[in-house]
Amino acid sequence: MFGYVIPVKSELKVWEFDQFRAAYCGLCHALHKEYGLSARFILNYDFTFLALLLSAGEQEISRCRKRCVASPHRKKCVVLGGEPFRRAAGYSVILTRWKLRDAVADDGFFRGLIARLGGLFLRRAYKRAVRDFPDFDAHCRDQLDALSALERENSGDLDRTADTFANILAFAAKAAASEEDRRILEQLLYHTGRWIYLVDAYDDLESDRRSGRYNPILTRFSIGEGALSEADKSWLHTTLIHSTSLAASAYNLLPEGQWGGVLENIIYLGLPAVTEHVLEGRWRRKDRKKMAGKETTTV
């Protein structure tokens, strides 16, 4: 799901890319250790980004070499991220479970069969994650219920709909070590979450139009011949860039951490690049691999 928050590999130094890959693998191992093998299949870039943010203030991050389930013939460098990675793993399980539930409700029995099976597949992992992070689970439920109400209204208010997902990510800032960092991270994650929701809505525009699923962009704008007008696309581009700019402004207030090079690449280069790819209709799985580095997509 999602997977939009990624670095531009070509602009990373070699050691920075190795850092990012080790963190990505570290989150994969955290998912497996805490929530079982099934949880590994929901690994994505967005929660790797969250794990990096939450662990940026750590004094020292341990690393080791472990075998990868996707390429068991050789060991890979893996970050042992401790509590921040454990938290990012738990949050990703909870949010994925609620998104699958919503997919079942939106698509009905037959079209939602894959989402229904996915929910069953994650059932045990979800119960463990709720035990670990009950507050995040309750917050997700409240925000997604609010989004469901807007969907029933067929709301075209992009601010209100995007606000629900933005608030889910912003909640993760409560894990910050200090009150000041919490406020900064809250703003950074809020605007990143808003951007993710709107980018994802535009990316799904055509499939939602064909299937009749709710999409706030379809309601907000008049879609002629299956595409937005240039004026409407320009408006959407402006609001997406505004969100990434506000996220960057918040990041600038954080003290420099050990993941600085990778995080700066994601925020200053990755988010704007993905915005352009999605709006130009050039965002596919191969584009994610090319931008973030094929070697990181191990599951």
C-alpha cells in the first residue's frame, strides 16, 4: 500500500544508500520478529521513513548482518532499530489492517475478496500490534470512521478528507523524546500524510472512475474524458507542493540526526519527484524501483 515516500537513489551518496537499504531491511526484520512472517509482506517505504524519523535522535544505532528471506544466499546489513523500528512496525500493521477493512467495505464481497483475505492473513499480527499500541489503533479507527462518513456524503472537500489520514501519521509524533521535537514531528508528519493521501487519490483516479469507487478528486473536479483539465491539475500540483514545502519547513527545525542525508533527500528531492511522476502519469512499480533502488524492494 502507498509507497510514495522514497529517496532519489541517484542523488544519494553510496554510504547513504547503504544506510537506507539497511533501515528498510531492519524494518522488515522488526515486522517479522514482532508480528510474524505475514507482517513482512506489508513492508513499505512510507513506514521506513517513519522509522528513520523516530530513530533520528538515537545516540547509536546497532547494525549486524542477517540473511534476507527474499535472497537467503547472502547476508545483508540490517539496522537493529530498537523501539523506533518496533513502533513503526506496529503502526504499519495496524494501519494496513484498517485500510484493508475499508477496502472490503468500499468494494463489496467479490471485488473486496483480496482485501478480505489480506485481513485474515494479518489477523494475528494485528492483535499483537493492538496489544502493543492500543492508542494508535483507537486513533486510526476514529480517523478512518470520519473518512468513511465523508465518503458517504460523497464529499469533494480535499482538505477535510486529506486531514483524516494526515492526523493518523501526525499521531506517531507522540513517541518523540521531547515536547519540542513532538511539535515539530507532528507538523512534519501531518503535511507528509496530507500529501500521501492526495497523491494516492490522484494515482487511483482512473481505476476509481472505472470502478465507481469514491475518490474526492472525482467529486471535487469535473473529469472530462477521464482526465483532469490542465487548470485543475495545476491547482492540485500547487496544493501538493505546498504540503511538501510545509513538511520541509518543519524538518528544518529538527536537530541534525544520523539519518540526515537520507531524510533530506526524501523530503527535498523524493517528494517533489514523486509528485511530478504521479501527475504526469509516469508512476508505476518500475518507477519506484528506479528511484529508490531495485535492491531495496525485497518483499
